[in-house]
Amino acid sequence: MTQSADSPSSEKLAEIRGHRIPKRRFTRWALYYFMLYIVLPVLSVSLLADALLYFLFTRFTGHCYALFCLFN
């Protein structure tokens, strides 16, 4: 199919009113926010859950099913 004169081509989409718009990319700030708001909360909740399991299982059952057991 050919493009009509009304529809912009992909070359014209990269330029708006004479300004070239860069494509989206993963920046250092995106990495910082990803680490701050996604990775650190997930890791902290996982660490707390593992600590809770460690103390519950070692006190009540005498067995260990947590990652903290690897450090004993």
C-alpha cells in the first residue's frame, strides 16, 4: 500500500514543529526510579518474610526452611 499525502510518514513523526524528538530509551533516571520503587520494596518485603519464617520454624519446629539457614 502507498501512503496518502494526508498521513505522515515515519520520518515526519520524528520531527515536530522543526524539533527532532528522540526515541524513548531506558535512562539512568529510569533505572534509579525502578530500583527505588520496584526492586527495593520487593526485596525488603522478601527479607522480612524470610526472617519471619526463619524465626517461626527454628523456634517451633526445630527445622529451618529459610534462606537465613544458609548462613548458620
